[in-house]
Amino acid sequence: MNAYINSVLENVKKKHSDEPEFVQTVEEVFSSIEPVIDAHPEYEKADLLNRMVEPERMFTFRVCWQDDNGGWHTNIGYRCQFNGAIGPYKGGLRFQANVCPSIIKFLGFEQTFKNALTGLPMGGGKGGSDFDPAGKSDAEILRFCQSYMTALYRYIGPDIDVPAGDMGVGGREIGYLFGQYRRLKGTYEPGVLTGKGQTYGGSLIRPEATGFGAVYYLNEVLAHEKETISGKTIACAGFGNVTWGIAKKAAQLGAKVVTLSGPDGYIYDPDGVVTPEKIDYLVEMRASGRNRVQDYADKFGVEFHAGEKPWGVKADIIMPSAMQNDVKMESAEKIAANGVKYYIEVANMPTTNDALAFLMKQPGMIVAPSKAVNAGGVGVSGLEMSQNSERLRWTSEEVDEQLHRMMKTIHDMSAEAAAEYGLGYNLVAGANIAGFKKVAEAMMEQGVF
Ligand code: GLU
């Protein structure tokens, strides 16, 4: 590897030895950018990489809230404004017990390049809290969100930083956060958050966008291989918003999602999550707060495998759509042994770096990276911001068409970036290169800082 990249990587490893996810994502991005660094000696001269791995700003805040029995709880709130070179910081909020600086930073770093790939003016940010929403009442969620926004509202705004949802933060939470922001600011600024409800400035198709976008991207990959999606089986993970969107779009196109997973294990439904009843049930399961996928098996009479991951199931396409590091070496080996041709990452960094490198080496296997595949979610958030600032509202068809076009462009741009550096049809390297180049150029033109 290029000596400069190596030295920055060593620096990151030393400085952030207690932040494994962050180190992992930096290593992953840096593994692709050597040809760009070689072609641009001015980047090393300006020490661009050391600047790029340091968030512009990151802060924590106290979030204190009262439970239904009058007991008090204190959580840590985070916001990381990672890189604002190409637009206001943009990225979701994650509420999950394991949220820590490493997770927020890895998500913020990924978001920076992902947002660049959308072609829209959005910088990278991420936030959240170690608050665990599981089993909390609606009133507890409301009080938590109000307290969270009370601490955060001074530091965000439509042209400053625009949070949205991520794991544990959906339409309900965005509503409560927006209500509190409006109350505190005394102005109506819908562009401060995305993923809003339809009655107060939300964009049509935003709930579906990540899953739909992932399937549109998959379609481009299949077209490249002269195949179509119809009749294909897809192994997914999770059962949240993203997996719901994939199941819905796949069913429309004649394919079927055959696995779902949760913290309790995975289900295998050979008929597919294809009927409206099954697809809607995912939303119901998520809303129940039980966080159990076994409920699906009980309701529809399919297999449930306690404590296991679905990666041993033979399917045409693998789409890990649950969370980071869900696919480790042992699962990757099973996927390769099954002769799977399409490994399409969806969740942010769902594959460990060794497993990803292993899968990319499998002859005939095509690997697509999450920062490109799931970019439709934040892409439609960008469209929501445009609609809010222009005070207009596009139809579902208009948004869906723009999403479709965006995903095709991201795929083509990535393929071209890899081809330009003689890397062949390497979508992982291509996405890293295309995203990196855009952010790098913007930083250089602005005097780096
Ligand atoms: N949390 C989502 C992501 O990982 C969406 C972010 C957004 O819409 O701002 O990209």
C-alpha cells in the first residue's frame, strides 16, 4: 500500500485503538483509494487524509428522562458532524443500547462518502444515543425524544445539520423530535429533519426508499450480468424498515425474500415474504417493540432457527440488511460454499473486512457495497429537503423515478470509477473511489481545513 495511506492508517489505529468499528471503516475505504492518492500528490502535500479522518465536530450531551413509574434515567446523546464540504451535515440518529463513539464515528465516516455518491449537496453526519427503545412505552419514547431535542436543537438546522432516522428511530420518533424542535425554536422549519410524516412535510416514498433503492441497485447489477430479478430468491436479515422495503419491491418484481432475522434467530419462508399480509406483518412486528422474529414463524407456520444467522441458506442473492458486522468469516465461508453469485450489502458495514475481502476474491461472485446500495434512503431524504425548501410536494411516481435514476447513476458511476483505474467491475472499490474523489476535491477547493 502507498506509504502515505499506510502512515495515516497507522495513526488512526494508534489514536483510536478503543474504536474498532471506526478503524474498520477507515481501513475499508482506504483499501480502495491508492490509485487516487498516487495520481494526486497534492493530497499528501496538504495531508488531506489526516484531515478527512478527523470529524469536523463531535459532541455528547446529557439526555435525562423519566420513566412511567417516576424513575429517572440518564443517557448519553451524540452528534457527529463529520464532514461538511459538500453540504449541510446529513445523517440519521440511532437509538440503541450499544451506541458509543466508535459506532457513531464509523457511521458518520461512511455517511460522508455515501452522501457524496447521491450527487446531492449533503455532508456527512450521524448521531444517536445509548438509549434502548425496546419495551419502552409511547410516553417514555416521547419524553426521551423531547429531552434529546432540547439538548440538540441549538446545533442543527436546515442549512446546518439535518438528522433523520436510523435503527430505533422511525416516523414516530422523528415526529416527537420535530414537535419539540418547533416548540423550542418558535419557527416552522421542516427542513431540519427528514423522514417526517406525510402531514407535515415528509416526502412520499421516504419510508420505502432504502429498500426500494437497494433493489433498484441490484437490478443494475443483474442487468450488467444479463440476468433479471424475476424468480430469484433473496436471503435478507433484520425485519425493520429496510428489509420491509426490499421485500415489498422484490415481490412487485417477481422475486422473493426467503429469510428474515432478529436478535433471537432467523426464519426461513420458502414461499417468500411476498403477500401483503406478510409484508405488512413486518411493520407490525417492529412496532410491537418485542424485537423477536420468531413471531413471524409462529404466525405463518414457517421454520424458525433460534440463535442462528440466515447465511447458510441457499439463495440466489444475499442482502445483509440488519446491522454492522453481521457477516463474519464463518458466514462468508458458508455463502461462498453455497455458490452464491450476488452479495449485495445493505446495512451500514454489514461485513467484517476480512469476510468482505474473502467474498470479493470468490470467482464469479459480485459484491456490492452498502454505502452505494443503501444510499437511496438518504438520497430521498435529500429530495425531502429540496421539497421543503421549495415548498412543494412531488408525487410518489416523481420521487420513485428520481430514486430509480439516482440508484442507476450510483451504480454506473461506481463501475466507471473502478474501470478508470483498471480495476474491472469492482463496485466496492468504485464506490469508495467515486465518493472519496468528490469529497477530496471539495475539501481541496475550499482550502482543505
Ligand atoms: N440512517 C440512514 C442512513 O444510514 C438515513 C440517513 C438520512 O436519511 O439522513 O443512510
